[in-house]
Amino acid sequence: MENPAEKPDPNPSTPKIESEDEREELGDINGDEEEEEEYEEEDDGKPRTREDAIADRIKAESLFRRMRATPVAVRVHDVIVKGNEKTKDHVIEAEVDVVRQATTLQELLKASKVANFNLQALDIFDSVKITLDSGPPELPGTTNVVIDVVESKSPITGQIGTFTKAEARSSSLEGSLKYKNIFGYGDIWDGSLAYGCDHSAEVGLGMYLPRFRGRPTPFTSRVYLSTQDWLKFSSYKERALGLSLGLIASKYHELAYNIAWRNLIDPSQMASRSIRRQLGHNLVSALKYTFKFDQRNSSLRPTRGYSFISTSQIGGLAPDSRTLRFLRQEIDLRYAVPLGFYRAALNFGIAGGITFPWGSGYKSRASCVPERFFLGGNISPVCSLGGPSALWGFKTRGLGPNEPRREVQDDESGDTYERDFVGGDVAVTAFADLSFDFPLKWFRDRGIHGHVFACAGNMAELSENKYRNFTAPKLLETFRSSVGAGIVVPTSLFRMELNYCHILKKQEHDRAKSGFFMTFSTSS
């Protein structure tokens, strides 16, 4: 594109136009672009004269006055793609189909910005430029959308970073290598290796297609081999070999299918009775739907807005007798209220979840331990959007239903414990967090701020007929809670907190204590 502010004139005799006064008002289609010379050559190779430029300027100003007063009718005649040596035309056209729906020049300018964003999001182009040009002379009131792309010179990219693993409720270090656009369909192939702070590990190979067979949403698939070490907390290790398919992925909705062959083992041979009964192989075949609506201005330090997420999962979609059959539902609601001084904001949230087996005799059957809820961990509740998980001051899997182990080998270092935490079938958490800037400019410039907080949560068992003993007053009576204050240091990779936490209420065998703690969190 010659200039990001060029606009089409419905009059076919009017050439491309440019007006600096209208750049900010009409929006920049291609982002920050360098301006080119004022006088360019026409398509036929003849240089433009000063008189031509003045005439174009007069016509442009006339058009802008019309646009301020009333919508200017226009119709897209054609979408022309240039520069794609490898990428298929239909891949690009599918991402910019929004421009064909525009009926006025104002709508077309907005649609062009959306189209530019969609193409950049494919992550296979070094640059994208969109020009709106006059249509054929014989078709007045039409325009051509010219898309000029520059494909990535280096299709292989790598990255390393810290992330939050929703399954493990912990942070991990991950590295990945991507190969982009191998077959020209916008496809991205990647291999990844992850290692978590909780000794979890995962190796995966994945594929991403932006528009698979005309689908309106991307298609993803991933083969993975993972292991998670819960010996310290629950006397088992979990290993899984599986395939995950992303069927729908839009702004608010996600639908995924996962099938995995999972094995639970106990190398220590110290597991409690409930854990021992679930050791061995089983098949997980589950469909997972997620609805997410996030209007917060930041996921690491929200100061205004709200968010809601709901996750529904059904397992057992296979005829094999070893298939785990379960239902699982999680919800999480957050709200941030600005207070108007020192960038102070009050964040509060409430989350809940329930899981239960289904099928013949489901009331007396035990739910699967990996699908249960576990609370606590080295993560901030402000960042752990997705369901009940974190509580300040409580260690990973440090509260809730627990059972004595077969043997007790407690050492002075505290690396082993005499009880297994077996998780709950229902869990509820809530928190409130007041964040504020420090008066010193040095802290404000670096985003370092303070906060005071309070949180509470609890869980209980429902399966194996234990729902008969479950009551809301009993759940509230055994709620765990804590309060505290600290300093938050945001970075480009994670949110670090240095907190002093005071435990208000805990139950017997809970692993929690008052004192100073450091947490590392990424947005989830």
C-alpha cells in the first residue's frame, strides 16, 4: 500500500487520495507505516505533476466533507492479493471476507483494519498492507481492495517462556520450535518441551490450521506425552499419552476433544487406600466446552472491568470398559472496581466447581482423583482465572479431604508427609484484593505496587455416597481463610509477589502457616 491513509473515491475518475487531517479520525488501516514521497508515478509510468497532486487533494477534501456529513455508499468490486508466493489465495481471502460486507466507505475503512489484524494474527507474514483503490471505470461507486503481503523470510522460529498449566495449577518453563506455512495453508507446526516447578514434564507435537476446509474457526491438533509427579502430596505419579483436538476456537467459545491413555503408579508403595484403588491404566475420552468473557483491562493487574468463565466437561465418550465416565463443571467470576486514587482498585472473585461420575451405580462409585479439585499452590488467585484453585498461604494440595498413608516415613526436612490429600468433588473459593501504587515515582514507572488481600475456600467429597453427609452449613463451618499484604513486581513473563500472609482459619492436617511467601504467576 502506498500510504495507510489512502481512501477510495466512489467517483471512478478520482485517483487515490491522501489527507493528513483525516488520518487519526478515520483510523490507520495498516498500523504505523512510513509515509512515502508526496509525488509518485502513475501505473502507466508517467510522473505525477504538482497540478495532479493539487487536484487530488481538492477531491480528497471534498470526499472527507461528505464522509463527515453522511455515509458514502460504496461496493467492493474485487479483492486482489499480491506478494503471496506460497500462501494460497483462499487462505488470505477467508481472513478478509469482512471487507466484502461493507456497504459504505466508513464501514469499509473499519473492515480493512479488522482484515489487516486477522492477517497479522496468522503469524506467517512479515508485513501486510491494504490499499483501497477505485473500481473499474464502467462500474461507478465501486472499489478494489488490494492486499499486499510479504511472507516470512524465516519460517522457523523458537521461543521460551513461563506459562501457567491449568491441569497442574502451577507455573512451568516451556520452549517451542515452530515451522510456519509449510504447505501454504497458513499451517503452523510446532514441537514443545515443558518442565514445571512441580516436576511435571510434557513433550508435544502440534499443528494449527486457520481455516480447515472452510471452517469459520481454526483447527488444532496435538499429540503429547506427559508426566506429573504427585508423590509428595498424594502418593502417585500420572503418565499420559494422548491426542487433543481443538474443534472450535472463537473469541468467546472453545470446544476441544481429548483422548488419552493414562497410567497412575505409586513407586513409593505408600499410597493411602483411596489412591491404591485407582492405580493402573484407564482411558480418558472427554469433550470440553469453555465459554470465556473477559473485559478486564489487564490479566496481571486488573483495575477495571469484569470477566466470567465457564468450563463444562463430559468424559466417557468411548465404549471401552476402562473409560472414565465423569461430569465436571467449573465457573469463575471476577470484577475490578477502580477507586480513583493512586491507581487503586478492588478486585474480588468467586469460583466454584463440581465433578461426579456417571453411569450405572454412579452414586456408589468413586470419582477419578486426577479429575477432582485441589486447592493451594504457589500462584496468585488474581491471575488464576479458570476455576477454584489458589489460596494465599496454603501449599500445593495443602488442604481438603485426606487419608493416612500405608507407611509413615516423615523426615526432618519435611519432604514427605504422613497423609495423602485426595481432593474434593465440590470446591468453592473467594478472594478480595486491593491494589495501589506507591507514592514514589521510581516504583510507579516500573509498575511495582502494593496490595492487601483476603481469601477463603473449601471443598468436600460427594462420590461413594458421601453426598448424603454433605450440607452447606458443614461446608461453611470448615472454610479455610487467610489475609495479608505484599509487594507486586510485574515483569514481561510473570507477576511476582512478596507477601506476608496470616492464616485465619485452617483444619487439622492442612499444610499452611503464617509468614512471608513469594509467588510467581502468569495469566491463565
